[in-house]
Amino acid sequence: MIQAEIVAAALRARGAVAELVPIKTSGDHLAQAALADFGGKALFVKEIEEALLDGRVDVGVHSLKDMPAVLPSGLRLAAFPAREDPADVLVTREGRALAELAPGATIGTSSLRRIVLVRAARPDLRIEPIRGNVDTRLRKLSDGLYDGLVMAWAGLARLGLALDRARRLPVEDFLPAVGQGLIGVEAREADRELLELLAGVDHTETRVQAEAERAFLQRLGAGCHAAVAGLARLDGDALTLSGLVASPDGATMLSASVSGPASAARPLGEKLADELLARGARAILDTSETP
């Protein structure tokens, strides 16, 4: 809802009348379930996209990291507001860093990517699944059910929660999910007037990053059972894209980076995927998706 309000406020600033329409998705209804067992990322976008296609709403607002690489026919990502910090953070009751946690401490996360990366850094830690919204997770931490949580900085920052207890995990060692920190604004391809209005909400540098990362994800063909990470960074017109594919047990981790002009965002994403696929990522992904 906060992300939707960010988009609505930007549209109102351009003279539009914007009304928020809350839609509870399957991901919200299945708050305690393992997402990979019930359809993965699409659970957080399906009902919103149905409302768009049915004409019940005109704009859908998503956390981009929750969006599958391929959109339904007739819909497009029309705008990307400026990106929040894409990093993951460790949240503890005492504000400790990952290296400062006691041996055997319990970390809460249900993200396969985060599980693999935490184990790579601290194989002695216990990792337990956790679901629910940010408030629910932080309450479980306060109640002592976990010693730490790995979460997205962006979610905490937009809610203004627990920032004093959050320690940033360097993206160089803890590569974020594709699209993390990004808001994706979805609309119907046929709504030309609305698309023109949404273009005013679009942040050019953020769009370049989004297109590179999503091209990487789409070329990989990765599903919700795979540990995949990707991050695009811009320095002027120079774009650097880093990616990772890991086996679920973390025994095999493939990583690479590519660089080029910002105008080549999508080809760079595809190039990075091709490099990792050539080095064995396909076998990892196929094994990960096998029930």
C-alpha cells in the first residue's frame, strides 16, 4: 500500500486523479505457506493482473522482485520509480553484524537465495523459514523466536521500521534478488493515454537497471525453486550487471559480471545469462525445478 501511494502521489502531482484499490493476492492469503509449493512469485501479482485485464483497475503496483520474468499478453511494465537501496540487511535485537552472531544462532528467511548466501558466509548458523508481513516478522524476532532476520532494506526503509537494528549486507558478497528495491508499475498496452501519463513517473536510470536484470532472469528461464541473484549498477552511461546461480544446497555457486553501455541493457542481461548457462547454470536450474 505504501508503494501504491508513492505511485499515486506521483500521478496526482501530474494532475491525475488517483484512487487506491486494495487487492489481496494469493501470496497474502497463503502468508504461512512456502511460496515455491504454491506457484512462487506469481502469487503476489496474479489477482492484480486479472483486475488489470478485466478493467477493474487501470494501474498495478508491484514489488518488481515478486514479478515473473514474462508478463501476461496485453500488459506491460509502464514505469519504474526511482529505486530504493537494493541491499539485504540483517536485523537483530541488538543490531549485530552477521560476523558478530553467536555460533548456532537462528536466522529467519524463506528465500532460497538468502539461505544459500547466509550458509556460504556462516555455515554454523541455523536457518529457519519465516513468512508474514514485515510487522509479523519483526514481532517474532522480538519474541525471541529468531536471533536475526535477513530482509530487504527497501521494505524496512519504506515502512520506516527497525532501521536502527538493521546492518546492511554488502551487495558484493550478498547479491540481491533480481528487481529488489524496485517498484514495477503495470498497465494495459492498449491504454496509450495512461501510458503517456505513467511515462512521467518513470525514472530513466532505474528503468535501465530493471530491463537489464529482467532480461537476465528471462534468458535464464529460472523458476521459484532456484537460487538466483542479479544486480545492475550504473556509473554515468556505464552499466555493470552481476549475476549468480546456485544449487539449493549451496554446493555449486556460479557468478559472473558483464559491462557495457546503458543503451545495451537488455543485451547485457542476456549476455550474462548466456555466460552462466554456458558454465553449467542450466543443469543447476533444471535440477532445482525437479520435484
